[in-house]
Amino acid sequence: MNEVTYLKEKRYEKEMKYERKVLRELSFDLLQERLRRYFHPMFQWNMLGDEHVEEYCLDIAIESFLLGARLSKRGKGYEDVQKHSKQEESLLIDTLYGAVSMSVTDLYQDGLYYLCQGYVQDWWKEGYRTAEKRRRLRLH
């Protein structure tokens, strides 16, 4: 008897395999360094010292990185690809802002959304660049 394979399962397996390959090029030290660079004033004054918030920021960074890498496959240029990911990107920004804003005092609330936006966009670009480099080197 022949085995039935479902396209959805195959697609999911292929996506997971690709994400694992791309994540090999992402170092934990780079994640920590960027987290400190963006949110240093809040960590410095222990306003964002909660480990759960720090882990959440790292999770959002990884998700944003993978989003950029996943969408770079479309290959129509940076601006076109970024237009397609606006909704998912804004969802990541809003989620990060919601998590971080609960831990921060009113002193940092004003620029916090723009800080979260820059953080997510920076990781999106990093994922896009990494996937583009992999594709040019034929490592996909």
C-alpha cells in the first residue's frame, strides 16, 4: 500500500529544516549584545531586570530574525519584501512593547515604542541579510 503524504506536513518539515539552518548562523552572544545595546538604560537602573522580560525580548528577536529570513526567499528586493511583512512585523513590535512597557516606569515610556520598533526591524534586517547571503552562496 502506498503511503499518503500531506503537502502541509512536508511544507512544515521543510520550513523547520530551513529555520534550523539559518539559526546556526545566529550566536547567543550577538543576541545578548544587541539586547543590552537597545535596552541598556532600563537594565542599568534595574527597571527591566526581570529575567522573564529579557527572555521575551530574545524570543521576539529570534522570531523577527526568522521572519526576515523566511521572507527573503521571495527575492523581489528589500523594499518589496518588507512591505509584505509589515503586518507581522507590527504584531511583533506591539507584542514586545506590551511586554516591556509593563516593567518600565513612566520615565522611559515616551520612546519605548520606537525603541521596540528599531529592535524588531534591526533583527528583521539581520535575518534578511543572513538568508540573502546563504542564497548567494548556495547554502539553502
